[in-house]
Amino acid sequence: MWGGRFAGGPSAIMREINASIPFDRRLWQQDLEASRAHVAMLAACDIVSDDDADTILGGLDTIEREYERDGVPEDWDLEDIHMTVEARLAELVGPVAGRLHTARSRNDQVATDFRLWVRDTIDTLSEALHDLQCALVSRAGDHADTIMPGFTHLQTAQPVTLGHHLMAYYEMIGRDVDRFRTARERLNDCPLGSAALAGTGFAIDREMTAQALGFDAPTANSLDAVSDRDFALDFLSAASQCALHLSRLAEEFVIWASQPFSFVRMPDALSTGSSIMPQKKNPDAAELVRGHAGRIVGCLVALMMTMKGLPLAYSKDMQDDKPPVFEAADLLALSVAAMTGMVADADFKVKRMREAAELGFATATDLADWLVREAGIPFREAHHITGAAVKLAETKGVALSELALEDFQGVDARIDSSVYEALTVEESVAARASYGGTAPDEVRDRVNEARNRLGMT
Ligand code: ARG
């Protein structure tokens, strides 16, 4: 009755739903590396002969040259990168190729390949984050004295230095580097030799393969080894937090580049124009970094949803682990590069920032602090007196520093003319010299420490 409708259908659908080669071909180098280590170990343990191992190693070298030259072929019938490599090996060296898969399953193979890929990616990303940190520190050093408004609630709060603001991002990225480093440490055990789920009856040497692949040790439980994707989640979680930081920095650039702010002129190389409004210069790169952060967090959530509730050991759901990790890694690499360029080449409008710092009664806290320090008034009362002075200045339409001494004394008789020194934005930032504060000398100290830590000359 329904045979016509389904004839051939399920197998075509099966082929398509099953094929991971369209995306897992990206693991080809790691797959060859792990196979080389595996076959060398099989020979050392007399599980395959030295001759057969050499034949297999020679075939793997040929495959490497082919893939480098022509890319990895995509044949859905071969399902994934592991079968694709093995099928090509059989074409090249004949039935001896079949010995490679002794004491191994695709389950421990994919777990090993993927760990190697994530490890390589962490190394590349860490270098890129190092470059971003260098750019932040270098610009922070240039702008240790540049005064800008500091905000809370995006309302003018207190004057800060641009160097201090940029060094805040240096700290954030430093924590990201650290999260990637600990993720790398945790992932560095080798699943190879766990086989399908229970280990193997062959007398293999798991220490040998672990060492050959740069792992610290073999994994200690075969069931865990083939069904664990914590290393991928650790990576995505570190990537997500890093993306949040980049997205916050990107958002600041978007705000600072808007005309009413005009704190920065974005590098031409990282901006675009409008097809209708000739005057426009849009911060598209920053906006995309902001947008990409959402997608990266989405990748983390996607893999968490894949893993939740999976019984031990391997289930095919786990094949869905790779697309989110690849996507997040690509998006993050682009985002880091874009933000590094933005930080390095942004044209900060120093004069405009300085003017903006004068607005919004940014030194009101300094007046309150002066009342505490010079007149011995308790802070809460000083806060109240300062509030009255701000209200008066607002009514008169002037800055705090523009109020006449009589006006100040009308608010509180204990105020004298030395108050004016405390009300400049220069004094305000210089006064905040507590460790980690915004004072230019403090910022220079932190910049110098960071330069040493980063190995900048
Ligand atoms: N392509 C698979 C994956 O990425 C490899 C493991 C397949 N194992 C299996 N028993 N079907 O997860």
C-alpha cells in the first residue's frame, strides 16, 4: 500500500542524516596523527608486524599529501572522516589497511581526534588573545593621562582615564586566557585504546599513544572516555565568556563612535558605509562581534542540550558535538581579530573625552571627599551638602567648578576657596591612587606590570 512512497526513501534519508563528513572532515589532520600513533604502538606491541605498520604509515603519508593538495573528498556513504581515511588507505595499500583498526573503535578515535582539535584550537586562540591583550596594554600606556567620563548606569559618574578603562578589558581577557588554559589542562588525557566502550583484549600500550600525541596520561575509565564531551563544553564555556567580554567592548565602541558621543573614530578598515546615506560610517564589525556573542553562547547551550540525559556510553547524538564547537571557534577567532584591530587602530578623540568628563557634575564625589577631609564633616552629611551644591549649579546652568565661592558658602559656610583645586577632573583622577584605581601613575604601574607579563619589549 505505501511501499511506492517509501521505496529507497529510508536509505537515502539514512545516508544523509548519518553523514558527518560534511563537517568532521575538519578533523583530518588529527585523525591522521592519531592513526599514526596508534599503528606505531600496535607494531611496538607486536600486534601488527613492522612491515605492515610501515605500509600503513606510508599510506597515511600519501593521504596527507592528497588532502593537503585536493582537500578531503565528501562521500556520504563513508559517513565520517574516520571511514573516509580508512577507505582511501585500503585503496592505496590493500587489505593490510584493515589492520589499522585493531584494538580501536571509532568511538575512542573520534573522542581522541576531537580532543586534539580542541587543544590545537585553544593554542591558536590563546595566541590571538595574547595579541589582543598587547594591543589593549599598548593603547592604555598611550592614554594613561587621557581623561574621560566614567559611567555607572551609562550616566556620568566620576572621571576616569582611558588607560584605566582599556586595562579593565586587559584583566577580563586575562581571565579568559586562564579559563582556556585550565580547559586545556583538563582535556589532556588520551581516550585512545578505550575502544568501543569496554577497553580491548589486545595487549596495547596506552601510555605510548598518550605520550606520542602529547597527552599527559591515558584516560582512566573507558566508558567515561568514549562518552565524555566535557572538554568540548569547557571550551565552549570559556569561549562564551570570552565572547561576552568582546561583546561588551564592541558595544562600548558602538556607543563611543556615535555622533553625540564622538569619543572615537573607528578604523576605516573595520567600518562600512551606507548605500543611501553618504555621510554614514557604520561600526559593523563591532556590531557583528556583539551579535556573534549570542551565537557562541547558543553553541554552548546546543551542546549542553545534546549531552543532557545521554546514557553511557556512546550514542549517535554525540556526533552533533562538532558543528557547535567549530562554529563557536570560527566566530570567536574572527571576533578576537576584529577587536584587536579596533583597539590597535581606533582614533580616540582625547579632547572630546576631556570635555565630556567636565559634564554631568562628575567631580561631585570629590567635593564630598573634600568636605570630609578638609572640614571634618561625616561622609553622609558631606554627600547631602554636595547634593545641594549640585542642585544649585544645575539651576544656574553651570559646572560645579564654575559656582562662585559665595554660592558654595551659601550652601555650607565651611567651604573655602581651596575647594576649587579638588573640583578639576585632573585632581579627581590623580586623587584616586588607591591600588587598582584610575590615577595615571597607578595605571602606568599596572601597564608596566602587564607589559612584563606579556613579554612586550
Ligand atoms: N562520526 C561519529 C561521531 O562523530 C564517529 C563515531 C561513530 N561511532 C559509532 N558507533 N557509530 O560521533
